[in-house]
Amino acid sequence: GNSCKRLIKQWYQRRVRGGPAVTVETVKKCFQSLCEAAQTDNRTTSMYVSRDVARTVLAEQGVTDHVTELLAECSGEDGRVFTPTLVSLLQAATLGEEKVFALIIVDVQNDFISGSLAVNEGEKVVPVINEMGVNFKHIYKTVDWHPADHISFYPNIKSGLYPTSDKSEIHGADSEMFQTVIVAGPPELPQTLWPVHCVQQSEGSDFHPDLESFPDEVRVEKGMNKMVDSYSGFWDNGDTDHTPLYSWLLDAGVTDVVVCGIAMDYCVGFTALDSARHGFRTIVVEEAVRGVAPTTTEAMIGRCKTASVEFVSSANIPEIVAAGNDADRLERIMRAKTHFTAVSTR
């Protein structure tokens, strides 16, 4: 609201004048502390904290101005603080109105193009991404980087290595590839049963050989925890742990995120949703994605559009990246809070 705009403007003006204000380092420390406090508070998710916990974390990082007002802006209907919105508003105080774009290339790995979990026409995203990448200074490539005993692998469930929950309609010995079970955990979560794929140090986990290497690109590894799958480049599927990607985007001053890669209905889609959840303008490039199946791809595109993720042609990317300022950032952050406090991304 207007009160939020005023306090962000005041923080920003103090930074310009050289006085004490919110810095990128402050935002990163708040994010990490809020995630840790949320896990202690909830034991299941890093997305929410009580107002008292949030107030304590902010005070520890020297954020004391307008805190009551700020926390009111970031709270859902149940009164708990939605941590991505709180951190996004703090981040907004460190930025001007100039747009800074990042390209996130999701899981363009051999196993998803020609290997054990090959996606139809997956190879066709590669030349589109290569041509598009020259428009970006900040490029992040995510990779599935699983241990051999990962919980998402069908043989590990079928064999009983990981038991299923009593809540699961399907249990290990009776399961089939691509079905969904509920694993006992912890954490207790739904899990689609995939072929063995992208095992660490395997050829299948390598980037596709035709994918360009870009100057200063950053590799983002996900799915290393054997007990939790990780579709998104930001968060695992239980919202319990996160990669360094968000902190790296903060360091780079990123405002707008462009997402592409494989697969639209899973890793691309959840990466785009999490990007939007963190308050970034988020764009998916239509020709630079492919999905596992038409029905799940269509459903994920619908979810993304409902969350204000944009879908554009690769031909429009140079013009979009060259565009002007980002005066609507605060409105976008607040729209994200309204949407994601009401609808789970998982």
C-alpha cells in the first residue's frame, strides 16, 4: 500500500544521503535468519514466521524503523509474516528504478534431452537459449545433482529403501514408474517416482554438449539432499531448504528474471513460481521450454499465469531487456504476497 511505498522511499533516500539504511548485506542476513527462525518455529516450512520472531530478526540486523508498519504489509490473513514478501520489500529499499535482468537456464542436462528422462524435443531449446543468452550479463544454470540413493528414484522406493507413509494410497512394492506416493520422510511429502537421472558426476548430469558456456555464468546445484526432491532452482519441494540462488540475485541487484529450459511442467515451472514468489518480475520464454507431458505442462502454464508470470517469444527478449525503469516493483511484490499466501506453489 501507500504506507509501504513511503517507508521504502525513506530507506532509499537515507541510503542515497549516505546515512544508515538497509543494505544488500542486511537483506541477505535477514533472509537467512528468517529461514532458520521459521524452521524452528514451524518445523515444516521456511515461508512463514510469527510477527514477534520477524521483529526480533529485524532488530538483530539493525532494522528498527517502521517495523510495525512493515510487518503489517507482509502478513497473511492468519497474521503470520510471509518471509519472501518481507525480504523482497527490504530488497526494494536497496534498489533504484533501473531494471537488472537475469537469465535462469533450468536443467539443460543430457538425461533430460537424450538420456533416462528425455523430454520430447528437448534438444530444440538449446539453440534458442544460445541465441538469447547474449542479451544477459547475469546468467544462472541450474542442475539436478542427485546422489545415487535419492528418494525420487523409482528403484529406491520399489525396493523399500525409503518407506512410504501410511497416508500413501500406493506403497513401495506396488508402485510403478511415474506414479506419486507419499514418502514417510522426514519430511513426509508427495513424491513422483522418476527413473534414475542426473546422478552426480555421471554423463547424464552434464550439460548438453551444444549448450553455450557464457561469460561469468553461475552453476546452481539442487537435489543433493537424498530425502527431498528439488524441482525449483530456489527451494526444495518441502520449502525447507534453499539454494544460494536468491542471495546471488540479491548481490547482482536483479529485478527481473527470465526462465527457460527443461521441463516446463516441473523444474522450469516451479523455478518461475518461486521467482515470482520472491517478488521478481518473471518471464518464461515460450520457444525455450519443453514439458514432460501435455496435460501437466498446460496445468503448470496456467498456474504460472495466475501468479503473474509472463510468457513471451524469444524474439521479444532483446527489446524487453533493453526496456526502461521498474516503477511498479512494489505493486508486484504486494500482488505476489496476496497470491502466494493464499495458494501453495507445491
